[in-house]
Amino acid sequence: MRDVGKYVEECDLCQRMKNRTEEPAGKLKLSEVSQKTWTHLTVDFIMKLLVVAEKNTILVVCDRLSKMTYFVAMTEGTLAEGLARLLQDNVWKLHRLLVMN
């Protein structure tokens, strides 16, 4: 049994001719384009930075429609509650100011 498994793993033709175990994915569908700004956001983190003012991570929030981006300094160990507070205090308040002007 082991010899057969080893042979199949090392055989180039066996590896290229493997049967697929899952269904084909099908046709790609385009994502819907939002009509309003700040309804679809992307959030990412830039981590493992040098510590400055006790912060070592940058939270990046980007609106998918306008491509407006906010950068917020934070610590790597921030929990979900702290992240929600950062979003509320930095991104939403600044966004409201920009919309009002």
C-alpha cells in the first residue's frame, strides 16, 4: 500500500491526470457596484511595525466606491470591542465631518 502511494506521489503523469474531487467552480460573477459611498468597506491591517507611541499596527479602512482610505494607528493585541471603538471614533466621525462640508 505504501509503495503504491509513494509511486503515485512521485509519478508526474499520475499527478497531472488526477481526478478532481470537487465540482467545477462555474462562471465568475461580478460583484455588485455600490451606489452610495461608505456602504461597502474593506478593512486590512499592517502589522509587526516598529513601536511608536505604544502603537505597532495600522488599521486600513477603504471605501470600495470612492477609494477614500483612512489609516488608524493601533496596537496589535486590540480586541474586537477596541476595534469597533477605533472605527467609531476615527473613521465614522471623520466621515461625517467630510459629508457635512
